[in-house]
Amino acid sequence: MKRNIFSGTIPALMTPCTPDRQPDFDALVSTGRDLIEAGMSALVYCGSMGDWPLLSDEQRMEGVERLVRARLPVIVGTGAQNTARASALAAHAKACGARGLMIIPRVLSRGNSAAAQRAHFADILTAAVDLPSVIYNSPYYGYETKADLFFELRSRFPHLIGFKEFGGAASLRYAAEHITSRDAGVTLMVGVDTQVFHGFVNCGAKGAITGIGNVLPKEVLQLVALCEQAADGDVLARQRAQELEAALAVLSSFDEGVDLVLYFKHLMVLQGHEAYTLHFNPSDALSDSQKHYATHQFELFKRWYASWPGRA
């Protein structure tokens, strides 16, 4: 039986830059390969973490093609300025061999219209028929996909098999209560680093898309494993999962803000990944105080983890 591509722990790849601030696809592939070898189940490319608004469609397609040619399991984000472009990106993902699709709502134009979103999702799903897909629900995109629309789409497109929730605890509970508990064939994915325990233990999530997992893959893989055990009733795993999530809390919270890519690239550099030093816009940079704070929190976590009795 073919494994559900939306299960397990899946880092949302950032796009590294060359010195002239162009996409460094060699470094992208190298990072993706390292993360899969570390135990990640798949990769997401061209979500918010991948800086999709700052890349041309051609650059995005090249990145996807390079990852696929490296035989890496890739889920592709469809964020775009209009539905036609999003559908073209979806068709390309299917044609070149991507393993899944993460469908981002319509943005900027008629984003709060249910009718516009229904048509947007339907066109993308039509462009990539049979490619396993999830809808990406996020308050930052200005539209909340609810159960009625999700199941209307799923009745027409059975390859819509999952729901990625980037909202907080209440949003995850809604998704569990009204979407995934209604249909056992639908997978819930935790889409924000601060809600892993709640998502797996209280909401029945089967996958996690992570930002901090790019930086700390071993630790995040352990957190998800502990949460899966806790969801099965393991008392010690529940305790350890809560301890580890609490220790990661500040680093995970960077996933919730507008500077998430800036923070996680900074942490990647602290881990020795120099390809993440630059951003596509020269003015995109953390302040000195933000850097000092993130560095201190990173060092604090590493000291804690080194002495934690539950470490892997």
C-alpha cells in the first residue's frame, strides 16, 4: 500500500540565495537530501517558507524539477497572484513527478469570497487530477475554509485527501471536529510549530509541516514521535512531549510571525548552513536585537536539550 505523502514530519523548505541573491538550487537540493536522510518523510517547497511571492514562476518550477530529479519526495505549494498561474504551477508539479500538492487559497483579489475560493480550488484540483492534495488553511491568507466547502470539493475531487491547518488551537479543533472526524479518509496536518502536541494528541493529526524542523530535524522528529506515542496513550511519552514542546516554544513561535523566514534562515546559519545567509530583498533583515534574542533562545534550547533526560 502506498504511503500517504501527508503523514509524518515534513519540513517546509526555504530557498537559499547565491551571492547575487538568486535561488541557489544546488543548496536547496543538498538541504532537502540532508533532511530526508535525517528521517523526514517528505519536503514542502514553495509555501510561505519558500518565499513563493519573491520568486518567478520559472524559478519555482526549476526548484521543483531539481528536487524531483534528485528523487526527493516533494509536495508543491500553489500560491500565486491568480488562479490561472496557480493552476499552471499545479499542472507542472504533476507533470514533473511531484508527490503532492498544497493548495493555497486565492489571495489579493476576492479573497474573502466563498464563490471565488470554490472556483479557485476547483480549477487547481482539475489541473492536477489524481495528484494527492491538501487545502492549506491559514488566517494569514484572509480566508477560512470550512467543512461545507471542503466536502463539496472532495465530492468532486477524491484526490483532495487532506487539510493543513496553520491556525491556532481552536482552528485545529474545528478541523478535527468537523472535517477529519467526519471522513476517515481525510488527513489532518499540523501546519504551525507551536501546535504539534495539541494537533496530534487532541486532534488526531497524522502529519506535521514544520519550519523549525529545518534547523533542528532530530529534535522535531523526536517531538512528533513522542506525540504519536502520547496519542496512543503512552503516559511517559505524553510527559516527554510536553517538556520538549515547552522547551522549543520560543523557537517554534517564530513560525507564527511575518519574519519567520528571516528567523529560520538566521538559525540555519547558526547551525553552519551558510547558504541561508542572504535574502532575496536586501532590506529583508532581522534587527540586531532580534538576532541577539533568537541566538540566545537557540543556545538556551541546545543547552537544555543536551542535559534533558528524554533526549534521543
